[in-house]
Amino acid sequence: MSHINKVLDAARWIADTQSGLITAGQLREIGFNHQSVNRRIRTGGPWRRVLPGIYFLCNGALSIDQRELAALLFGGPDAVLTGCSALRHDGAQYLPGSPADRAVYILTPHSQHRKSAGFVVVERTQKPPEVRMKNGLPCAPPARAAIDAARRLTSRGETQALLLDVVQQGIVTVEELDAERKSGQRRGTALATETLLEAAQGVRSAPEAKLRELFLGSNLPEPLWNPVILHPDGEFLAETDALIEESMTAVEVDSREHHSSGDGWVTTLNRDAEMTGAGLLVVHVVPALIYQQPNVCLRRIRQVHEQGLRRELPPLRVVPKKWRDDPQVSR
């Protein structure tokens, strides 16, 4: 076997263990010189340079997993995924941007002078996170990843959707997010702080957060968010999105994904029947109404609320929502 074939076989063997990727350092170690690499990555050649010093041994596009691995290889042995890249491996459902176009964020030690390049954003840190291996890749803990992601966002709606989603799914708690926010870099955390204050009140989705804004800007009393409602004997009745206690009016925010299926619709009808049968007044609003027609949304709620004030209230028990230890979020 010729020398070049031996070197190519060695390169393919290394790349096979790294999802088709190989570093410039690894190529040098097996005997590839700079000219040979350049010939293979020229236009129409069999390889691609995907990042400085990182090569893909084929011409195709990188998958999301390959982009993340390429970013880690570029960052060096101490690099760790953070932000949306790490949260993806925790099963977060809402991540801003298109997966194929989303930048990959990595943390590297502050002593390492690696700069961002291509689709990789490098953040040097003096507070390296405790590394978790997720799907074979080193990731920052969920709280660190979520706050790192939130610091990069400039939209309040996106920040709410991201942080409230990971709390609602049980990926991380409000307490953990707030502790990370306070102990880490404060720059860029203003929107995260506002969202955590909302979460501490029981809000658990971006539409609910927007609805809370509408309540605070109106003459309606602020409801309890996601309280548990019990029958007088303590038996569970429901957990509603919002409850105006003064009139025992339950406000339900109906997202399409929860109510589009036949089973979801039947469940909603049965739940409504149980709540109204127990004496609650129920008003449904959809996110589009909250965002696009806020006055109509408030008018609909106000009408039901005023109706509730003109009657004798049912003797139901209300338990406010608490995120585990009832966190005290401060600015």
C-alpha cells in the first residue's frame, strides 16, 4: 500500500470516530502535509473545511450533531456546549431560530484565546461549568445553558418562551435559574430577570406572561397563576391557567398544540363541565387574541368577571402555584 493510501486510511479511521470530522492537528500527526489538505478541500474536492482547522471528509452539509461536534473540536479539549445547543440535548421544546442556521455556543477556559468563527460563538469563562455528558457531548448544566442562551436574546417574547418552557418541562427550576443568574455574568440578564419574576408568580408560558402584562395594565385584579382548585372536601377539581379569586373566574389560555386533536378537545370539554358544575366561571382565550387583540381579550374577561361579582361565590379552596420552594426572585 502506498504512503498516501495509508495516510488516507488513517484519516478515514479517525474521522469515522468523529462523525466524519477531523482536525488539522490530527492530520499532521498521521503525515498529511498542508499542500495535500489544500488539494482535497479545493472547489470540487472530496473534503470540506467547515471551520478553521476542522475538516469534513465529504462534500455534504453538516447535520446539527456534526455542527456541534465540529464546534467542540474547534474549541479544544476543554470546550463545553452551552445555550440552545446544550438545552437541545435536555429535550427543550422551544429554542429560538432554525436548528440548521442556529449558531453553536461553546464555553472555553478564560486562559484559552480562541475566537468565534463561522457558525461557532466562543465565550471564554472564568467560571467553567460542571460538565455533563449528553448524547456523548460535553454540555453545561441546564441552568447555565438556559441563562447563557437568554443573555443572547433581545426579544422579551423569546426570552419568556425559552425560560418558561424549560421550567414547565421540569428541565430546570426557577430557583436554579435565579441562582445561576445571580452568580454568573449579569450583563444581558435584564429580560431573564423579568421572566423569572413572572415565573415566581406561577406564570408558565409566554402567552400567560403576555396576559399578565395585560392584567397589570388594566383595572382588573391580577389573578393567581396556575393555582390548584379543590372541592370543599379537599378533592382535586382543576389546575387553571389563571383565576380571579374575587369572582372565581377561571381564564384558560388555549394553545393549539393542546387542543387541536380530538382527544384534546374532548378533555377540554369534560374539564370545563367539571369546573362550571362546581361553580367556576370559565373564559377561554387563545394566544392570537392575547397578542393581536388585547382590548378584545380584556373585554371578554372583564364581562365574565363582572358577572361573577354579581353572584354568591362557590365554596371552593384555592392553592396558589408554587415552584417547589416558592422562590424569592430579586433584581
